[in-house]
Amino acid sequence: MPSKEPAKKSLELALEELKPSIEALLERGYTRAEVVDQLVKQGIPAKLYHLRALLSTPRAASEGVKVVNAAQ
């Protein structure tokens, strides 16, 4: 029997598909906590940290920008 994909991956995919709707709700003034509450009511077991991870922007170091240590 093939190994089963973890449920976390399904959650990440669901949130990624809903990202445009989530961003629209935030632009209309809903808080992240309110969005999470609505997701949970719809059967999506999201937590606030899932939303933070989904909506976070990549850091400069991960975008290929060289970070120079000024303490040298």
C-alpha cells in the first residue's frame, strides 16, 4: 500500500488555493483571527500561525540579496 500524504500538506494546499480570498478579506478590514475563525467554521482546521506563514513575505537573504556582517 502506498504511503499516505500527511494532512498538513492538504491544509497547505487548501490555504494556498484560498489565498486570494483571504487577502481580499484582510483588505476589507477583517483581522487574521477573524479569517481563521471563518476557515474553522467551514471545516478547514487552520490556525493563526498557518495564516502568518501563508501571508509572510520572503526575507531579503532568501531572495538572493547578500547580507554583509557589519561587525567585521
